Amino acid sequence: MATDFGYNLWFLVILNSAIFIVFAFSFVKPKTKLDWRAFGVFAAFVIALFTEMYGFPLTIYFLSGWLSSLFPNLNLLTHNSGHLWQDLMGWQGDPHLSPLHLLSNVLIAAGFILLYQAWRVLYAAQTEHRLAVTGIYARLRHPQYLGFLTIMFGFLLQWPTLLTLIMFPILVVVYHRLARREEKDMAAEFGEAYLSYARNVPGFIPRFGKNKGVPRVHGGTDQPQ
């Protein structure tokens, strides 16, 4: 496929994948097996995404056959046609300025900000070997996992592919299981101190407004053991 159409640009696949993976790595700094699993599934999602964004448009190739009569732009196999929501919703103009694309940029940025805010609190807690309960950890127990999911969902709004659409719900389950496994480890190590924290702070959906009260105890979530 000619590079004139915005594909077969494998250098950009490698470059963009590396940028996002390294950027995320700088925030989470995985150490344990659970950390590496969480980071690994995120890296796999990113590589799959940019492979279709700049390498080969597998999704457009499959869909162009049976949807071309309804959406002629799918037959063009251009880079802009990869913005599937633009064509499927019949929007005109620059796809980079569409409502979903702009929202995706906000979500991706918010995900990285969440990772950064989580790591700031977590690093301090790890240093003192105590539970991370301040900042974003006063609102939810697994901000890093939520940050990864927010970034991936943002990418789905920007550039959906068959592979990433299949991967995303699987990754939600993976992160949920990792969180539950991590919570068991925390409960085993810190006992009632962690259980008290878990009873007051939700896992993935932040609680806004007045908290019930977060105990000042030792322990932590989303952190190496």
C-alpha cells in the first residue's frame, strides 16, 4: 500500500508506540509481576492501535467490502478513512476536529494526568512504606488502572479498529482481576488497616463530594510489594 495514503509508515508505528509506551512507563515504573502485566496489556493495545493507524489498515480493508455501498469513503483506504466514527456517523470536514476526536484528546490527556497524580502519591507512600490514601487515592483505590483504561478508551474514540475493540473489554477484565489480586495481597499484608481503607474508598469510580473518612494507616494499592 502506497505511503501516499498514509499507511506502510512502519517508522511511525515504532516511533509512536515507543513514545506512548515510554511515557506511560515513566509514570508507573512497574516492578512486580502484577505491575508488568498491567503495563504489558497497555503496551499491546498501543502497538495494535498504531500498527493499523500507520502500518496496515486491516479494519478498513475488512469493512470496505460489505460497507462500501453505505460508506463510500471506506473504499479509499486513506489515513482519514481510519477515523471510522467520522464516516459511520456521516460527519463532514476534518476528522481531527470532530467532537469524538476532540473528546478523545481530552480523555487521553486526562488518563496521563491521572497516572501522574497517582504516581506522585504512590511514590511517597512506597518510600515510607505506608498506605497511599491522600490525593487521588482518597477518591479511588486503583487510579493507575483507571488511567490506563481512560487512555485506551480515548484512543477507541479517535481510531477504532476491530482488534482494539475486541481487546478493550478483555483488558477491562484483566485490570479488574489484577486489582482484585492486588487487594488480596494488600489485605494479607496489612490486614484490617487495608480493609478499613477499602470499605471507605471505591475501586474504580471516584467518589466526589465529602468522603466518609479515609483512615491513616499503612499499606497501599497499585504498588509493588
